[in-house]
Amino acid sequence: MMENICLRELIDLALKEDIGPGDVTTNSIIPPDRSVAGLLVAKEEGVVAGLPVAEAVFRRLDPAVNLSFQVREGEQVTNARVLARVEGNARALLTGERVALNFLQRLSGIATHVHRLVRLLEGCKAKIVDTRKTTPGLRLLEKYAVRVGGGNNHRFGLYDAVLIKDNHLKVTGSIKRAIQQARSRIPLTMKIEVEVENLAGVEEALAAGADIIMLDNMDLPTMREAVNFVAGRALLEASGGITEKNILAVAQTGVDFISVGALTHSARALDLSLEVTSLSA
């Protein structure tokens, strides 16, 4: 999913934020040697993502905590479905409950949203991709959830692909100049994408050797013209204003990718809970 050290840092930051110097409620009423068992339960239909993260949260507080997964990562579940059985130190489970659920609910919400859009495009060649519109610090996890939901990742950051946008062009002066400058400085295998707003921009980007051309907020007829003009000589990405209502129509224009910022910036968390079912002295 992601490097263990990176995940550990995220979990430690989240736990520090929530626990601070100590969980005053749990520590004041729960004996330190009390053990409990519980269930992670779905309270609505959705796609599960982040079970290993939830497990890592609990085990960061108590390495002896045991989670027995009852569903697979990426599985579609219904209301009241048990996702996992958990057993361990009561203080560890109660203290880590909110952080574990926050990760699990957030990632499952993203996977659920992505899965819904992917299903709308069954039979189309266009692939749904995410953007950099992610929660600060959680990009690797949120992009992981996109993949669990059946989507695809765009670039992870400013370091792994060139994407020349409108403000870059205002500074450099032209698409051709921007592509030439980028091509002379980046690795041979790195792709160059250019954002354009009209057919003139498409023509200039193609002539300058762009690998991918982003059709930014274009209407459907213009997208179709762009697809016909490019004719496979570059990959085309539709972006801007994509919703569940219009995504199929956008895909049917013939574009290769459809980027949707809402996959990560607007996904609603899936409703999940941890329910204690038994305890021992």
C-alpha cells in the first residue's frame, strides 16, 4: 500500500493529535489490564478500503491487538456487515478507535465514490483518474483508496510528471516554448502534459510534441472535435466539471482519461463503527 515508515509517521501524527498527553476518559475508568473484543461494522453500503491502516493504528498502541478480517480490501459490503473482529487491550482499542475509524471511513468513502463512477463507464475505454486535490499529508493513502475503488492514479506530485497549466503558460508565453524548455530538462522517459482550453491550444500542443493534452472545461462538441483532430497522436484527458450526470457523455467523446478532483476532495466518509461485544477482567 505504501512504505511502512511513511504510514507509521501518518498514524503517529494522527494519534498525537487525538491523544495528546493521554486519553483522560479511558485511563481514568478502564483498568490497564482489561481486555475486550469488538466488531468493526458497516452501517451503510459501500466499498471497504483501509483495513490494514486501521489494524496498524491499533497495533501502534498495542502490538498484541488481533484483527481478524471478515471481508477483503476492496469488497463491496452492505449495511450491518461485519468487516473485522478485533481483540486486545481495552485501553488500546478505546483510545485508538476514533483514529482507526477516521482513516477507515475516509478511505472507504473515496473507494465507494470511485467505484460508483467506474461502474457508470463500463464498456467505455476512458479511464477515471484522480488529481492532486487531496487532504494535505494523506495523498498516498487517498490515492491508494482510488485504486481500491477501481480508479487510476494521475501523477502523485510535482516530481513525477510534467503538467503545464494555464499559469505556467502565462509566465512562459506559449505552449511550444514551455514544452521545449521542459523537454530539454527532464528525463527522457518522463511524460509531458499540457492543459488547453480550446482547439487552437490542442493544435499547438500536438504540434509541439505533448504526450498528453488536457481538455480543460471543454463542452462535449469541442471535445469530440479534439478527439477527431488528434486521432490517437497524443492521449487526451478531459477535466473540469465532471459529475455523475455527465461523466458517461464525456467518456463517449472518445477521450482516454477523465480526471475528477471530487474523487478525493469531496468524497463522503462511509459510515462505520466499532462495537464492543465482550470483555474479560
